[in-house]
Amino acid sequence: MPIGYFSLILHAHLPFVRHPEYPEFLEEDWLFEAITEVYLPLIFIFQNLHESGAKPRLAMNISPPLCEMLADKLLETRYTKHLENLLELARKEVERTVREAPEFYDVAQMYVRNLSSSLALWNDKYKRNLINAFRELQEEDILEIITCGATHGFLPLISTEEAKRAQIEIAVKNYKKHFGRQPRGIWLPECAYENGIEALLKNAGIEYFIGDSHAVLYGEPRPRYGVHAPVACPNGVAVFARDIETSQQVWSAEVGYPGNAAYREFYRDIGWDLPLEYLKPHLHKDGNRRHLGLKYYRITGRDVPTDKKQPYIPELARRKVAEDAADFVGKRIEQAYKLHETFSGQPPFVVSPYDAELYGHWWFEGPQFLDFLFRELHYKKDVVRAISPGDFLEANIPIQIQKPSASSWGENGYYKVWLNEKNDWMYPYQHDVEKRMTEFANQFVEPKEIERRALNQMARELLLAQSSDWAFQIYQGTTVQYSSLRFKSHIHRFNLLAEQIVNGDINEELLTEIENRDNIFQEIDFRIYQS
């Protein structure tokens, strides 16, 4: 038995963004950037580690909206075009930098290598199907893939039991569609818990959920091992809570690894730095500047102005990320020995949950960090062993019974980020359609075919309106206009279809257009909202 256990848990989620009504759409780039910078590198690294004998073990949530987008043929085609365009630009940049900016030549070459590899992985190895690639990693016991809320709905702020239940049960059904099995665990959206959620999870066959440290630390009774052992709700559903120390080491803007001077600077991008005429063939048709993903500068220093940043040196960053990975593992070993002694021989279980997009998008060197991390852990597995939450449950180690506390992983550990003076206007509309959805589901037990289609689409519109991403982005002040419009549009389409059903006058042409636009969850059955 090792001194301690370590569980890395990655949360891969993006809101459902798909706009077939436009030939290209800026917010679809969220997905395209994540595929190039996060998902492809992580899949490649995990598979390569496995084949080299340094088999990693971790849990990863791939949220239902992300699964649906990764499986969508329109987005697949658009991403391929996006990646080909980016590679073409990177090759142009090699030619430009060798003549005009030799200090960036090595970085430009790095991008050509990376993007060429990405295109080969996407087209040839994974056949443009990352769901299957993730599924294979699970079948090889590298990943334990867990689920999330159907559309990342913030469960404590959903007003009806039926709508909360639907978020969970639709997610489970969608997981089975994509991965061919029952999910064992769930990343509660925003790690947001309130009393009673565990009953819905139990009924859906979920064995455990990921919560914030507050959920366990302030639960009743006090946790015997703090957050360094799971607890079980009275109904048997286990709770794995976030370790604060490991979160700070990676997340903290002040002391976290990603802020090191050697790492790539996120906010300097050639999409804003180079002449517009030169970039135009690679921008959207509107010609507006945007982030293109080719960034040539390093952080340099916390107080260094953006225009004073120094050129990025890939080899320098790689050496630093190897040091940081070794440091992280070293600190896990120190932590394990200390807690093991404190717990009188009980091996501690350190749970480290992060947004997957941190590794590669926000922190460019993040995938390399995980590569070095799991290689280090492989050699130290007799001291600290990487396992998944499901692995821990299978060990049949006794677990303390506790009633967790209401919490989230947002600011101050509660619900402020998703309910405040900037976004509170949303909830009367959301709660109204939640109530009406159950009323319609109860009333239309045997609908006509056109009614069934409209009712299923109403369910999709409700789910899309419930996405916690809209309230989060409005509070953060990012993409406020888009997020507000998305929320209002889904509420409007729900009410429009509801009115047509009541009047017995469903516009099939309009319904078909809405179905083609908001086409998430083709397997949905509106009856899930029945009381």
C-alpha cells in the first residue's frame, strides 16, 4: 500500500455553441481552440504515456454539450477548415520571421510542427472523432470518464425537482450514447451542491460526485480526515472534495506555476500584432481582428507591460515545466507523508480537480506538465499512486458518513457568481419555463407527432437556457452581449413553441429550422419532465 493516493480530475466543458445560420461564427472558435490546444494534445500525451509504459490514471469529465459538439458533422467540417487555415498561416509565418523577425523563427517553426501533428492526428489517427479517442482511453483504463449536468445547469438555482432531475438523467442517457456504459461519477456543474441532490444522483445510478472543499469541510459531522478522504452521503453516494494546496499550486495567479516568466504569454497574439492586410486571408469574412493562437512572447514578469514582453523560447519553457512537474510531485510526497502521520497510518487521498482548458489553452505548457507529472508519478507510485475516484471506491476502504454543506467552487465557496446583481434578472424567466415544461409534459401524455417534436424542442430550449455559462460570463463581464442574447433566445423559442402548441397551430417550417439550429440531444424525450 502506498503512503498516499493522488487523483487528477479534469473538467472538459464548453457551452453548446453552433450556428448553422451563419457561414462562420466567432464563438465557435471556443471549441476549435480547445480541440487544438487542449483535447488533441491531452489525448496524444495520455496514449503516448500508456504506450511507453508510464501508464497514467485520472478521471475526466467530458460534458454532454462538449460530447454533442465533438460528434457534430457541421462543427467537424468547420474545425477541419479552421485547422488547415491556421497551419497555412503558421507556414507563412516561418517564411516571414526568417526574413523580418528572426527572434521569433524558432517559435514559428514550433507552431508548424504542432499544427502539422494536430492535423495528422485529427484526420488520420482519430478520423475526426475525438469521442472515440476518449472512449478508447477509458477502455484502456487510462481515463475514468465521468459526466456532468446535461447543459451544465447550476442545480441549486433550478426551481423544480423535475428540472433538476432532467439535468442529471439526460446527462446519463447522453453519456451512454457516446461511451456505451453507465457513468460512475459526476462533476456537479460548478461543483454546486445543495441538500437533496444526492437522491437524484442515486436514482440515476451515480456512485459519486466531485464537490468543492466547502462541501465536506463544513458538513455534518466534521470530516475525520478533512478533504483528504471521501465521505458518503447517508444514501451512500460518495463525495470527493477539492484539495486546496494543489489548487493553489496550479490555479493561483500569485504563486501558481502558470505565471512563471518563462511560460508563453496568453495575451499577445499575432491576430492583434501583425498588419491587418497580411492577416485578412486568415480572418473571418468580416475582417475583424481576433485571437489566432499564434503567440510569440513569454510572460517575462508579472509587472512587465504587455508591449515589453520578451520572445518566447520553447526550450527554456520545456525545462521549466519539467522542473515544475518534479516540484509538484515532490510536494505531493511531502504532503502524503505528513498527512499519513497525522492520520495515524491512514493513506490520504488528494483530489485535484481543474478545468481541462487550463492545460493547453490558458497555460500553453500545461499538457507538457501533465506528461512530466505522470512520468514522475510512475517512478514514485510506491509512495504516491495516481488513481481515480472509482478506483478508491473499489478498494472498499471504510468511508465516513456525512451530510455535505451547500457549496460551489465559485468565489467564496457559495453561489454568488451565478446569482448577483448582474445576472439575477435571468432567473424569473428560467423558473417560469421550468414550471411550464412540467405542466406541458403532464398534459401531453400521447401527443401527435408534430406536438411531440415541438415538446422535445421545448425541452432542448429549456436545457440550453439553463447553462450556467451564461450567468457566469455575464458576471465576469466577458461576452456579456452574446451570453444575454443566447439566454433570451432560448427562452423566446420555448415560449413561441409553447404558444403554438396551445393554439393548435404549430408552424412546421419554423419548428424544423429551430430543430436544425438547436440540435443538441437528438435522443431526448420530453416526458422526462413529468411529475
